[in-house]
Amino acid sequence: MYQAFARREAVVSQLELRAGNNRSAIDLVCWLGRSHSLDDDQKEWDQWAAWFVELKASHTSLPMLTFFRSPQPGRSWVTAANIILDTAALILSGVDQTSNRYTQLCFRAGCMSLNRIMRYFHDHSHTRVSFWRREKNAIVDPDPAAYAAALEQLAAQGIPIVVDQDAAWEKYQELRTHYFDAVDYLARLTSSPHLQALYVEPSVADEKEAQQAIETAAAHDQKISLA
């Protein structure tokens, strides 16, 4: 059991190095495109596909592994799986390139793995997550604005983006339907860290605008208190 746990966590740790401190699919796509191409990452997609296959086998035959936490706070095998699948969905929907069969294979392996683990607890063991419900979803679902901002950030890194972004958004939504319910269920079940699916770094202009809004509100409140 410990060996399966150690192999799982090795990939989680490696993913944190590649996806950045924000644990973002955007950062992971940028890392994969560091050579200005997303066609030479077979090794990574094969590794993640094999990881998903082992997750499915180990976490249904040894279900207690599902609840074994990562040694470092803020890490989770569920959020790591979500980042990989969001990365694949972002590439398959929004990046202007020929279809990569290794990305597609990993995506299928991940969806199958997470859904079967979810079904084991939900259908076989009848495990409910209502007691673990939070005010907000464990995994925040992106909106069209977040998706457009993600594509803009990828384009700024020299990654080719599709022209029809409305169609890309629809495809991204369709791809997420294959895994979002499973990810959200397992994140609640394991009390995984909160994760924003598509985290976009705020620009300097956005930060200045937010700071000005705070200062304006504070000045307004001060005038009211003196009146």
C-alpha cells in the first residue's frame, strides 16, 4: 500500500514543480510549450496516463488510499488529477494544432479513472458527501471570461490559439462534463484544497485598479463617519 501511495505522490510533487505555485492548468500548458511546440510532450502524457491507470486499480482495490493525504499541505491527488485534465481540455479546445493522440489518450484514461473511483464510493459503498459540503465548490468552475483570459495568457506566451473562441469555449465545457462531477465529488470526499480551475495571474493594471477601488471605498467610508 505504501508503495502505491509513494508512486502517486511522486507524480503529485512533480506536477507542482511544473504547474507552478498557483497549481494552474495555464501554467502547465506554458511549461509543456516551453520548446514553442506542444507536439513533443509524449513522455509527460504517457506518464500521466499510466498514473491514472494505476490510480484506478489501486484506489478501488485499496480504497483507504483515497483518504491518504499528501505529506505537504496544499497538495492533493484529486486536484493534481484535475489540473492534468484541465490542461488536456484547454489544449484540445483552444490551442490551434493538430490533434495529439497522446493528449487524447491521457484525457480518456483520466476521465475513466476518476469516474470509476467515484462510482466505487458512490454506487458500491454508497458513500455520500453531503456532510463534507462547503459553501462553494471545491473546484471552481470557470466562466467564459476566465476561459478567454486563459487563452489570452497562452497567446502571450507564443502558443497558437484558435480563431473561433466561442466554439472553443463550448468544446471546453463539453470536455469538462466528462470529469468535473467526479473531480468535485472526490474533492469533497477527501476534503481537498480549494482550486480555481483556470487561475489567471492578475496584471499590474488590474492590481492597481483593485487598490484604487479599495482606497476610494475607504475614503468614502471616512467621509461618512465624519459627517
